[in-house]
Amino acid sequence: MRDEVKCAARFLGQSDAPFRITNFFILHPSAFILFFSPAIAPSPADATVVLPKMQGLDSSSLAAAGYDAGHEELTLAFRHGGLYRYFGVPRRTYRALMHAESKGQFFTGQIRGHYRFQKVDES
């Protein structure tokens, strides 16, 4: 357990990271939880979102989809005008969406509620 405390303390002491660890809890000798917070909160002007190449979809609810394999991020444009990024989406899920007979049903059953997401400001 002493090694885990040393490791967590080393993380806590990092000052050049884009985040800082605010607390930690030892669960058992081989696992601990770290709580992070941003070291510097970026201003909204600094927050630039780079979208992947979008592909139009034949769907009544989804207008287009794009996928960034390096970050496992799925971007979906909805017919109602919303644009959303979904994080941690495996490539196989993206491929299954693109081959699904009903993209809207696939989204509802396999993506919505299963992945963390962020609405993209379209301004």
C-alpha cells in the first residue's frame, strides 16, 4: 500500500500538467481513485472544436455522421439542427451505425445513454 500512496503523491505534486489532482482514495493495495480538476480553465474563445469529415446519412433523424478514430469520437448532426460529439465510441459501433438499416433506431438503442456527449456550439 505504501507504493500506491507514493505514486498518488507523485501525481499530486505535478505542476506542469494541464490538470491537477485534488484528492485520492486508496481502494485496496492495487487500486486507487484520483480526482482531477483543470489547472487552468480555458476561456470560451480558446475552445475550438475540430470536427471530423462528415458523411451525409439517409435517415429521418440523423443528417450526418463523422468519426475520429484516434480519439474515438463520434460526431452526429441531427435533422432538427443539433450537433453533438460522443466520446469513447468504438470504431465497431460507428461502423455498425453506418451500416444500420435504421440509423435513428440504432442511435436510440446503441448510442444515446451509452456514451458521454457534448453539444457543439454551431455559432
